[in-house]
Amino acid sequence: MMNRRQFSQALAAGVAAFHASAAPKLTMHVGHTGLTWIPLGGSMTGPRPAVNPMVDPQYVEAAVRDISGLGFYGIELFGNQIEAIEARGGVGVLLDSHKLPLISAYCNTNLSDPAQRKDSIAKTLEWAGMVKKYNGKVIVVGPNGVRRNNYDFKAHKDDILTTLNELGKAVTDMGLTAVLHQHTGTCVESRDETYAVMEAVDTRVMKFGPDIGQLQKGGSDPVLVVKDFLPLVQHMHLKDYSGGAEYLGYCPLGQGKVDISAILAMMEGRKTAGLVMVELDSPPPQPVPALEDAKIAKAYLDKQGVTFRS
């Protein structure tokens, strides 16, 4: 488990390496999702918090403050986070005070159950309306979870495609961009499932927003997947995966198996609706605070030639 001393050493080493061998400057803008600031997943000890961490405004406030302070170019929140803060006056004042744009919202959507299609699409479109209100651009469609040990993708493929096409058209009609985000433990996880969906969906209205760490964890080569669907990649979660005991197997950028530099090279110079978004899962207990994880990511990206807002 990384302690503060180890964190400081890792950060110092990253900065020293950057100054010793600086990479060519990249033109891409990189954001950060707010997930790292939410203590979700894993095993919680002690009493349940009075407010569900997913909708507790303190975590949104901390994420906006830290992400802005580090110079990232935007933030992604969950749809239900934006909804919860809407009831308290809206996230716009907070974003404006830190001069941080809302780029996207991750929206959990039931894709595989036709009985839930109408209501699930309606809820996602409700979140999309809030994203548009605060000048966001991208709706990240997160597939519903399934029991992977007995899940039959072929039996659900047509329903998944129908829901994605209906949702994508509605989101596009709102002037936003919908992207499919494959995810472990859901109805679209594996390489074959991802390819089957992206090769059959109406790509005029549904683009691709891969999570490269999730691809690695799910047994895919993220570099190959991104390369094969690069024209459709309009948003991305930049995540690393080591398979270790912490962070649900994920890890700070540059400490895992994902070829981050190859991903950045493919994304450099591309005009997309969204951003490349750094992300790291945050199950308790977190080895270090979220801000320090984000600083590690920034130091690594500095070394890769990524520049940040001053």
C-alpha cells in the first residue's frame, strides 16, 4: 500500500524524469473524471455514511476544486451526481467558481432488458438535459451489470443495439454526443462483445468512448481496440491496470500494463466531442487521497508531453 512518503518519492521521481528527458509537447487537452474522489466499491468498514457517497456534494466539490487546481481541462461527473446537486441549486455555480468546464456525464443505462428500455432511456435523457444546461457535450452510456458467469450476449445483442440506437438518436437530437463505454461486469465487456456492438450499432448517433483500463482488465488489447475504432472514438477514460490488490486492480497512470503512450499518440491531434479523461477507481480504503493520485497522473502526463492549464 502506497503511503505518503512513497507517494512523494514517486512524484519526485516523475518530475525528475520529466526534466531529464522531456517529451515533445502534445496539443491534446486532458480532463479528469470525478470518480477518484468518491469512496465507492470494495469493503466499507464502520457505519454506513448518512449520505450515499455517490450523491454526497462534498465529493463533487472536492473533485471540482482539485481537478481545476491541477490544471486539467474539464471534468466528468455521474448523471445522478448532477441530479442530486440540481436539487441544491445546481452544479453550475461550483463549476463557474473554479472555471472548470463540465465535459460529460457517465449515465448508467439498462441496455439488455427491453422491459426497462423506456424508463432507462427517459432517465438518461433527463441527465442529458442537465448536461446540456451546464454546457456539457458528451453522454457516456454505461451498460447495466449482469451475472457474467451465465450471461448470454447473443441472446441480448438485438436489445442492446435497439436501446443504443434509440438513445443515441435522442441524444443527438439534443445536440449532444452519445458514446458507448464498455465496462467489466456488464452486458458489454469483452473484446468480442465490444466489436459486435460497435460494428452493428448506428454510428451516426452512437460513438465510442472506451475505457482503456477496463479493456485491459477485461482481457482485451486496448491499443488494438482504440486503433480499430479510432474514427468513432469521441471520448475516452484514460486508466491503467496492474491487477494488484488496490484500486480494484487499477493503478495510477504509468504503473500498470496499459501502453498509455501509444494511446496518447493515437489521440493526439484528433478533434473530438469530449476529452481524454484520466480516471482511477476509488474503493476504500484508498492508499492515498484522491488529490495525490491526480498529482501522480499529472506528473506522468507531464513526462509524456501533455500540457495543462496554468
